Amino acid sequence: MFRTTLLFVSLFATASVAAWPEKPIKVYIGYTAGGSTDVVGRLIAPRLAERLGQPIVIENKPGGAGDLAAELMLQSPPDGYTLMLTTVAVHAINPGLYKVRKFDAITDFTPVAMVGSYPMILIASPQTSFKTLAELKDLAAKAPTFYSSSGVGSPGHLSGELLVRALSATITHVPYKGGAPSVLAIMSGEAQLNFATLPAVTPQIRGNKVRAIGLASKERNPAVPDVPTLIELGLPDFDVGTWTGFVGPKGLPQEMVTKFNAAVAAVLAEPAIRQRLADEGAEIRTMSPAEFGAFMRAENARWVKVVRDAGITPQ
């Protein structure tokens, strides 16, 4: 009888995995609507839904630089119906910032599918007039100067602190509840500077609603070919980017992971999707789940060291 029960449970589980998905898949995003992760997620979600045969429901859960969404996702069973479109902050930056967290950045997650990476870009309020980093430093010496970010511990916060140290300038960090509000602060003049992910502000740059100062990358980006890198502007090795990809709770069945990974890869191979992401400054990076897991571990080692070496702490 016991063996019969085990066999039944095993067959049921196998059938459930084979039939997955049989209902909508929820995807948490740890940032407000309008940020780069949200933009990418909502771009590819409809195409994923068509390939998987079930709706992909995006839920924005901003807070803790992505940690709140991660906590909520990890409370869900590992059945493939609750995932997260995560970022470098959750798995690589936050571990260096916070001594106490409710989860392990690597072992509590199942890597599912890498999506892409994109550089940070330094933008300024249209109400500012400085054109060089030297003029920015001079401005900061004469009057209170502020840079906005999507929150404490976000890539924008980290980039801003690195800039402040590189310039030896006094520029005050003002965290907002998400990327979109932090960019609105630049457009309105509440803050003078912001490090944003390029896809999140490409429309504002092209519409002259913000001024692009420099890319935090080694090379210029085709989406904004006239914008120099911060390395060109005199900051050696200033290369700070972010990335996004799908993860689930630990213990996701491999068959589900493989199926979702293949669907993501197929969507990212579509010419229209590739062009749209390239136009916004994103670089598509598809990986197997194992490769994505190795990438996450390498990023964790890299950015924890950067954060601690720079002495960056939560505010």
C-alpha cells in the first residue's frame, strides 16, 4: 500500500510538471512601474504568455532595493507559478550592504533565465548648465547638490557613491521609492543628478526632458551614440552596469526551469524584441540555467567586494 501511494504521488508530480503551466504565472518585480526592469518585463511578458499558453502576470513590489519582492517570492511554493524578474541588486549589491537579510542571495534561489544587461547612465536636470565633471565638482562646492536614486542600495545609489568618491565632492543622496519617481525628480529640478539604467531613460533623453552626461561603461552605446562614457570624461575604470533575469524559489523542478528558459530564449531571439531592446540600450544575454547560476555567483563575489572596498553603507 505504501509503495502504491508513493508511486501515485510520483506519477502525479511527473504529470503536473509535464502539464505545466496550467494557470497564470505570477512574476514579481521589485521596483515601481516605469523602471528598466519593469520596462523589460512588460515588453517580453506577452510574448512569453503566447509561447507558454498562460498569462504572465506582472506584480510590482518595490522596497528594499528588490529585497521585498524576493522575500514575497520565496514564501511561495516551488511549483513554477511564482517567479521574480530579479536584478544585480538583490544577488550582488545588497549582500555587501546589509549584514542581516531574510534569505541567502544565492542558495535560496533557483536560477531560471538570464534576460540582459544594460549600463548605468549619469543624467542631469535640464535646469543645470554644467558640461564637464570639473564644472559639476565646482557646482557642488558652491551650492547644495543632490543626486536621486531608486532607493538605498540600488545600482543608482552605488553608482552615485562611487562618483562622489571619484570626484571628492559633496553631493547628497536622496532615495526615492522607485526608478520612475527618481527620474521625475530630475525632470522637475528637485535633484540635479541621477544614475539610471539606460532603458529606463532613453525616451526622456531623446525627448530632451533630461540631459545625458555620460555612460558608466567601457564603450558607448548604440542607443545613445553621441553620449560619451565617463571614462572618456576622465574617470578611469568607471564601469557600473546592471542586469536582469528570472529566478524562482529553490527546489523548482528542472523540467519547469528548462521549459521556461527555452521560452525566454525564443522570445529574445525574435527580431522585433531584439530591436526594441537594442533601441533602449539593453544587451540581450541568454544563458542556460546553470550558466546563469554561475554568473550570479561571480557577480555576487565581484560586487560585494566593490561595495565593501568603497565603504558604502545603508543610509
